[in-house]
Amino acid sequence: MAMKDEAITTKKSTSSSVNKGAWTTEEDERLAQVIETHGPRKWKSIATKAGLNRCGKSCRLRWMNYLRPNIKRGNISDQEEDLILRLHKLLGNRWSLIAGRLPGRTDNEIKNYWNSHLSKKIQQQEKKRRRGPKAQVCNKVQETKVAVQLEKEDVKVSEEATSSEAGELQTNVTSFNADDQFFDFSSEGLTNMEWMSQFLDVNDVLCWFS
DNA sequence: AACAACCTCAACCGCATCAGA
DNA sequence: GTCTGATGCGGTTGAGGTTGT
């Protein structure tokens, strides 16, 4: 949507002193300039330094989702889509975590993509699956496998529960706490994307043969 | 051509967490 | 231990574009 790059009258504009709504190119430039000098932190002061009538939050969001370097915009590739689907299956709505595994993509973009494209796709697939008895069994088996894996993590954590961090790490099936380290496979000579794809493929295969 | 319905995505909001005083 | 401000996250909204009738 190219129109959103342009200075359009503010969305949700209010009579309050703080500017809200769509960003103008001028605002973008000023924000980028200040961030270049002072770095992307202390957003409130960045907003002030840039002379923007915006709250810090708004500046941060604009930077993270739009101005940040190396942001990939537009078409999500098939490979990326596949990875999103798989990661979502594993992690749920942990958009920032999912985005962290897709270089150049933002959590907001992935969330939007999910809500507008993939959630519908999933619903359709689910409907189809429900018609197939083998698929039902497969789903059950896979769910169980994931649950067992997560329970293992749980037990591990309980054993190490002497540290205060352990409490944080303590997980259950519904709130799986997968942090960056958990998904860092660089030591295995693989990119995270490669590892995850392999991991999930193996799981899918196991599912069919179990 | 005109209108309605639907879709997309940038941006806002509220809440949770963290760090420093 | 408590307070406060900064930051980050996920859910939601709504303007503007697209598609269908």
C-alpha cells in the first residue's frame, strides 16, 4: 500500500497535543536522523530531540516496523510462509519469537499476515482434515509428542529449580517458554531456519509413521 | 460508473516485564 | 522491598485500497 508512505491526514487524530496517526516522510526523516545520532533507545527523549509531537512508543513502533535497516517488505515467500505455519504450530501467537526466526520480518507484519492469510488457510485445512480419519490420529499423536517434549522440559526445570531463573523457565503445555537460546542452532552449523525446517519435517514424518 | 463488502496493514492501546533509583 | 519510567508484546482498530455486483 504505497499510499501509506505519503503524508495523509492523521488517522485517529485527536484534539490532544500529541500527534497520532500516519507518519509523514518528514517525520520519518527526522526520527531516522536522531536515531542515527543517539541510537534506538530512550524513545521519549528521541521523540523530543527529533521535535516530533509523538509519544516514545509511537516512535519505537515506527522504527521497529518501518524505518529500521534490513527490513524486508512485501511478498512473503513460500518458504517463509511454511516456516511461519510451523513455528506458529509450535509456539502459538508468539509473534516476536516467530519474527526473530525470519530475518527482516517484523512481528507486526507476521501477525498481520497470519490474521489476514494464514488463519483462514488453517481453518480450511482443519475442515478438510476433520474429514480424514488418519489425519485425526496423526494430529493426536503429534499433539501428544509435543506435550511430552514440553513436559520433559518441565521436569528438567524442576530438577534445576534451585535457581530463581528456573521458576521463570518453568513451563507447561499451554505456556511454552521458548527463548532465543532455545532456538539458537548456529552451533550446529545450521541457520535457525534450516534447523527448524528440518526439526519440524522430522516431527511430521515421525507423526505419520507412529 | 457507483456502491457495498471485503481485505490489508500501519498504528494505537493496554498490559506485563524489566531496570534503575 | 517499593516505586517509577522505559521497553516490549499481543490484540485490536480503522483508513484506504481492491474486488464483486
